[in-house]
Amino acid sequence: MPKVNFAGYKVNVPGHPLLRMALGVLLIIGGLLGFLPILGFWMVPLGLVVLSVDLPPVRRFRRNATVKIGYWLHKRWPGLAKIIGYGAPRDEKL
């Protein structure tokens, strides 16, 4: 069973690609209704992470966002970035 990393946790996702895509879309839709009880806005990023397993454009978006967040964290709070696991920044961007 495939796993995705979300907020430091490994989350199991269904093995079949269609089930993963359906789960990702349902999580995003549920996240957009986050103002309702039980549902929350945390579901949108989790849905994008689940979709990134199968969809290359979403995967590229997630990787670019992760790199930008890492650079931003190192500039603002280097200690926090190290604790979260972003490691040391490179000297130059690619």
C-alpha cells in the first residue's frame, strides 16, 4: 500500500490509482467546505498530496512549493527549518 508524507506523518493511501484520485478529489472538495463542522481546511493540502502520487503537474507544483517553503523557512527561522527536516540550504539556486 503506497504512503504519502503529510505534516511529518506517513499516511496510507489506496493502492489503485483511480481510488487514490477519487480520494484526493474528495479531500479537496471536503476542504473547500471547511467552514462546516468535522470538515476542515487541512483537507485541501492532503488532497493535493494524494493527487501528486499519480498526476505529474500536481507533483511538480508540490515539489516547487516544498522548495520555496524551505528557502523561506531558512531565511526567516533557520532553527525551525532544521527541526522540521529541511536541512541546510544550498549556496546557490539551480
